[in-house]
Amino acid sequence: MGKLEQEIKKEIRNTRTQKAILGVIGIAGLLSVAVIAPNALQALGMLGLNKKVLRYKRNSINKSVNHLVERKLLIYENKEGKKYLRLTDKGEQILRVFELHDYKIKKPKHWDRKYRIIIFDIKEERKITRNKLRNTLRSISFFRLQDSVWVYPYDCEDFITLIKADFKIGKDVLYIIADRIENDSFLKKHFGLED
């Protein structure tokens, strides 16, 4: 295996570990540093984390925690003489982004023959948010009709509501259910829908 491949594998492993740590602390609210240090593997295992991740050395987990603190995603707190870790606001936002990218929309057995259309108008000052929204829609397999018009054939209202809240773009996004789209054979082909 080449050097570049090894670096990529290490980066993926570190990202998974950091994501798991954020998830554990996100669920627990506050997590004792004493729990993270000696029992991190068991704590991560309780969340159903992949066994490969559980084989990482405690040293690797501590490095990941320190990296998350340096990036201001976690913060140390002292309570009743004990040291705790908690998510910062920035850490909560990153955890939400991880959750959104892992989000899967359940596909029904049969298509109801309706399209869900997402239209948004996000100002240039919020270009970063607009790009995040596009990337998120793309990651869930929405089809881009135009820059700000995306289509999906299944119920995704809960997902869109979650995105609106997380990205604080509620008034800028419209969710439409349409019976037909003109010349939609390309959409049916893209989504593998029956004709």
C-alpha cells in the first residue's frame, strides 16, 4: 500500500473516531474525562461503533479528544471537583452536519407518483450556507433541476424540516409536492422509477 493510501486511511480512521466521540458526548451531554480515558472503548462500543474502531489504542482516542478541544468543538469543564467534556456550540453544529450526512430517507416499496420539489432563495451573504444545503441535498441523492431547484420522488418533509432548523433557513426554503413534471422521463430513469 502506498504512502498516500495509508494517509487517507489514517484520516478516515481519525474522522470516524472524532465523530464517535462527538456522538457519545452529544448523547450524554457532559462526559467525565475519567470515563473517556480508561473506558473510552467501552463507551464507544455501547453506541454500536464498528469493532475496528474499538481496536484503536486509548492513546489515539486521547489524541482525537485533544484535537477536538483544539478545534473548539469540545471544552473541558470542572464540576464538583471532577473534569468533564462537553460539546461547544460549534461542536453541536458539526455533530448535526455529521448526522445530516448520515441521514437516510426511507424509500417506500411503491412510488406514490408524486415529486417533492425543494426551492430555495438564499442570499449571497449566506453563500456558505447555500453551498452546504446543495451538498447535503446532493449527498441524499436529490436531483438538481437548477441551482436552487431540487427534486426527490419520496416523502422527505421531515428531512427538509430538520435542514431548515439546522441551517436556520426556514423562510428561504419551500417544500412542494407535485403530481407531474413536464417530460419527466429523465427523472424516472435517474431514480429508477416505474413508468
